[in-house]
Amino acid sequence: MTVLTVTSKGQVTLKRDVLRHLGVKPGEKIEVDLLPDGKATISAETVRTGKISDLFGMLKKEGQKPLTLEEIKELIEDGWANRR
């Protein structure tokens, strides 16, 4: 376990071995997720690339006709009511 010291300004310097473990290089960013009970997780920033349109059609299956919004609504209602 690595122990870090908080400065009088409230800052913490991550040690080289921690940065190496995270795969973070100078100039890159880290993400901190605050969890219950005073805990947190840190990880290398997730860089999202691409466009939302890259996802269009990802659920399409050959030979299957697209569902209408009404059909989707009925499936959701049936699932919620345990009818399927």
C-alpha cells in the first residue's frame, strides 16, 4: 500500500509508481470517484473518441425486421407485468 501526505494547501502528490500503475504520463489526467464511507477510487481519465453515430445499428441483426416504437412499448409493458 502506498501512503501519501496531504500538504497544508490540501494537495497530494502521487508517487511515480502510482502514476506508472495507472498508466498516466505527464500532462494526462486522472479521474477520482468519491465513494461512501470516506473512500475514493482513482483511475486514468477515460478518453472517449468517435461519434455517437458510430453506435447506430449496433443491435441490428440480419433477417430481423426493425421494431416499431409501439412494439417496443408493448414489449416493455409485457416484461414489466411478467407476461413474457
